[in-house]
Amino acid sequence: MKNGSTKVIMIGVFKGGVGKTTTAINLGHALALQKKNVLIIDLDPQGNATRGLGYEVTELTPTVYTVMKGISRAEESIGKIKENLFLLPSNRTTALLETELASEVGREKALSRAMKAVDGFDYIILDCGPGSTIVNVNGLVYATDVLMPIEIGVDSVEGVDDFIKAKDAICQKLEIDTRLMGAVMTKVDRRLTLTETILSHCSASFKGKFFGQIRTDTNLGHARGHRQTIFEYDIRSRAADDYAKLATDVIKWFRKNKAYAN
Ligand SMILES: Nc1ncnc2c1ncn2[C@@H]1O[C@H](COP(=O)(O)OP(=O)(O)O)[C@@H](O)[C@H]1O
Ligand SMILES: [Mg+2]
């Protein structure tokens, strides 16, 4: 049973390069700056969120792997990044879970089980890697809500439909009710003619749900290179404004739409 008031948001599509990690890190920090207690869980064996937050992982550092294997306790494996912002890191070992959990009963619930003892967070944000892996399915089971980043591009709409189908199939099979809270459009560039068409299509298909927008800003890439969030790298950037607004809108959205408790 999750702490009733904790919102666990999976930043999810099972596709790479759409802005998941960028959103996990910067939405996380933006919420922390608004005095919310935030935990980011890196579920990607590539450890991009871990690196992006400047967190060092050695062979001895507890990670999401050791937590999901029961080798370390979740509450003792969480690192502090800065005020109100915490991380459960990942590295290559996370990939081992695919084979090591494969034959275990209840393998989809390893993360939920391990996180039971953790409380006190307002928001837990899950950054996931590509593919419908066992680790990502664990994320979906643990999450209360899924927020989909959608990169504006020719195949963005198909990627969305594929993910929604996969999510619904997994939820039905496992009898979980993880909610699709909505979408955040990433790399929005209004100078491109396709942009308005895709924005209006997507805002129509997410009617009544959360709908956010982040404009294209190369500062996001530079910030990652410096292992900083956009608020550390350039607080006056367009992306900092957009992620701060996204956080405000997420907080408002949850005030209206109560969090689920799985
Ligand atoms: N709004 C944006 N404007 C410009 N570049 C972006 C934006 N969002 C993400 N990127 C860049 O796109 C690339 C992929 O983003 P990332 O967050 O790593 O995607 P994912 O985690 O889905 O694979 C990165 O180089 C990142 O800096
Ligand atoms: Mg990523």
C-alpha cells in the first residue's frame, strides 16, 4: 500500500529520445523548488537521470537493482541531491533484473514491494528506459499516474497510440488501474508548420486530461552536459520557465484530480 498522498508519476512511453529523462529531472527539481518533497527513481540501465543529476555511483552504491533484489533497503538507498530532491539511482546492473526476475512469482511487483517502507514524499517520479521490460512493467505497477512526453515529429502520434495500447494491455492483465494523467509535448517549436497541427490533434485526444508544453531549448542539452538541472544551469532560460510552469500545473492538476492509491 502506497502512502495515500504520494503521487507516483511514471514519465512513460517505451520509446527513446522523446524527452523523458529531461522531463523527469527538470520537473522533479521544479517541484522541489516549489517546496514539494520529491524522489526521482531512475529505472533506466543507462542511468541518464542519475548522471544528469551529477550523482556518482560506484560498485558499492545501492541502486534500484539492489533495492529490487532485496539486497539493500529502499529507505537506506536513496541519495540526497539537494533540498527536497532525492534520487534512487541506476546503472548497468539494472539490466540484470530482466533475467534475474524473469522466473520469479510476482516479479512485476518487486518495486512496489521494495518501496513499501518509503514515505514522506509528495511526488515520486519514475524515469524509464526504452522497451516494455520487466523493470518498466514494475514502474507501471508502482505508479499511480503516467505522464506521457510526446516529441513533436511525424511519428509522434503513432508512438502515443502504441504506448496507450501497451499500457492498457498490461494494466488489464495485471489488474492494476494506473491512470493516464495526460501528456507533455516536448521540443515544441511554433515556427514549424507541423507543430500547430500536431498540437491541436494531441490536445484533442487528451481532452479532459493534463496537457503541458515545453518549447525547444538547446540549454536543456547543455545543462545535461554539465550534469545540472535547467534551474542550476540557466534559471532565466525558456526551458526553466516552461518546467516551472509544468510543475505549477501538475500541482494544480493533482489538487483537482486526487491521486490513486494502488
Ligand atoms: N525541450 C527540448 N528542447 C531541446 N532539446 C531537448 C528538449 N527536451 C529534450 N531534449 C534533448 O533531446 C534528447 C533526448 O532527450 P531525453 O530526455 O534524454 O530523452 P529520453 O529520456 O526520452 O530518451 C537530449 O539530447 C535532450 O537534451
Ligand atoms: Mg532517458
